[in-house]
Amino acid sequence: MISKKMENMVANSSAIRAMFEEGNRLAKLYGPENVFDFSLGNPNVPAPEAVKKAIIDLVNEEDSLVLHGYTNSNAGYEDVRQAIAESLNERFGTAFSAKNITMTVGAAGGLNVILKTLLNPGDEVIVFAPYFGEYRSYVNNYDGVLVEISPNTVDFQPKLDEFEAKITEKTKAVIVNTPNNPTGVVYSEETIQKLAAILEKKQKEFGTDIYLISDEPYRELAYDGVEVPWLTNYYASTIVGYSYSKSLSLPGERIGYLVIPDEAADSENLISAANVATRILGFVNAPTLQQKVVARCLNEKTDLSFYNRNRETLYNGLLECGFECIKPEGAFYLFMKSPVEDEKAFCAAAKKYNILLVAGSSFGCPGYVRIAYCVAYDTIVNSLPKFKELAAEYR
């Protein structure tokens, strides 16, 4: 018998992944060109050519026993961590060094490392709906309690009055994700400043340390000159989790990092514990080859124009169909209002046209659906007539 905890996790397993698997099934029946799968945030832009070159050069130049062996520290290669720290310092005016960087198995691995480091059973972690649904499982992994802030469906900035009211003595961490999955919204500097002020106030009120965890796999994907605030500059006890899955189109390589600033409360112990958590969670260390690859590609970026063309075409096309949605400022997701209250029924109706969407209830925001537009441009163009047919059902 599997554990009771896993029984619950299996029962509530990712709706996103389930829809992706459904897309594969439909593609076999109708042909992939006739299935419009917007379920999974799997980049459809090739990695920069510099990534391929770095892999080839490293394999040819480096001692294979070193390149493919364990790192001396579970936190990763020191030279890689130092290179990342210096890159961040140059971009954001910070003063990080190698010790502040822990290489991780993607952003998901990083979040699990830091939650393992921080949480005691019963500790509360606050999230702002809509939010990445896997946060539920990550917090549950360590017997934490997820506390949801209800969605602000006007502009999808966090509801800060509700946030302030729900902070308690048990609040250990707050997770923010900006640019946001699933809305594509970027939290404004004003929002971050107010959020930081609330956290400072509540720490003093309760005499506790509250950590702000910034989940940032989409940091480099922002459009129209929108600035994404760097959160350690606003709140001392901020921990940043980053992934190269989207910025370099490397989702399957599972490579990212945590930033734990010296200014964070109990930073020395946090850094040490994150190192140990990396090992005891079974990661041991982040993939060694990929650590070296990303260190050589710190100034590389994915082709944002590809996503922007998809964004503009899809957003304008859906508006023409009569759907209601907020224009994404970042990431590669569009959050559309369901024309009926039960968005799961709407997703089921969309499947009749081979359109695969993810229900907003998976993100703590029923009544909406997520559309991942990191697909081929032809998929966007060819789907719009089907969206029109779908819209006609609800007129």
C-alpha cells in the first residue's frame, strides 16, 4: 500500500500534465496538426546556439571524470556560483558571492530545497491566487499548511489587505511568482514595496522571521519594456529561486539556482542547511555538465520575439472571438475568463474542437482557463477558427 499522503497527492495529481497526456492521445487520433494543445509550459523555441557550442566545447575540453563527477560541495561548482553571483551583481546592484548561490535541479528542486530548509510541521506558507498548483504539493511535502489569498480578478495584482489579515504567528514564508504563471502579470514595484512593508510590520508584531520566496523561472520573459522588480532590493529576508528552463529553453535539463542573501535572517544557517537539503532530498548536486553550460551562457537569452508574436496574435484573436482576458506582460501564458461559471465544463467543450486548456481551479482561481502559448505560431493561427466555433456555442 502506498502512503496516505501519496494517495492524496495521486488523487490530486497535476491537471496540467494530465491534459498534456490527453493531447498526445488526441494527436495520435487526429494528427498533431489538428490538435491545439495549450496545456503545458514546454518552450517551443530552440535553445540559443551558444548552449550547443558550450556543451560540445565542455565535453571536448574538460576532464570527463571531473565534468561528470560529483561536485566538491552539494551547492555546486564554486566558479559557476561565483560567475552567477557576479552577473546578478552587475544587473541588480547587489553584492552576492559564490556562497550566496546554491545550484538546484530547476526551480522546482530549488523550492523543495528551501521549503525543506525552512518548514516545521504546521508552519504556514502564503500564496497569492492564481498560483502554480504544484506549490500545494511542495508545501505538503514538509507538512506545511498552504494559505491562499483569493484572486483579484480586476488586474491580478495581489490582494494586500487580505494578505495582511491572514499573516499569523505561524506564517513562515510567502511565495510570489512574477512574471506570473498562469496570468502573465508582472507584480508592480508599488505592489512589492507595499508587500515588503506589510511583512516588516508583521515580523515586528509577532517577533518572528518571515521569508519571501521569489519563484522566478520567467524573469527574462517580459514584454513592452515592463520591468520585473528584483525582490532582494526591497525585503532583506528574500530567497530567490531561478531556473534556466525558460530563459534558455532548457526545461528537461533541470538546472537553476537559489539565492540566499547575507541580509536574510539567519542566513549562515540557511545556506548551510540548503546545502544539506540538496543532498538528503536525493538531488546530491545539480547536473554538473549543465552547471558549466549555463555559466558560459549567462548573457544569452531565448528569442522573445517568438513568444511576443504568439502573444499578440492569440490575445487579439481571442478578443475578436468575444472572449475576455487580460493581456500578459510576461511569461508565456494567457488567462482567459470562462464564458460560464464552471470552467471545467468549458474546458470539456473546448476538447470537442481539439483545443486543450487548463482549468483555473488548478491555480486556485475557478472561472478562468490558462492558455500556454509557447507553441508553434501555426498552432496559434490554426486554432483561432476553432476558438470562434467554440465561442459561438456560448453566444
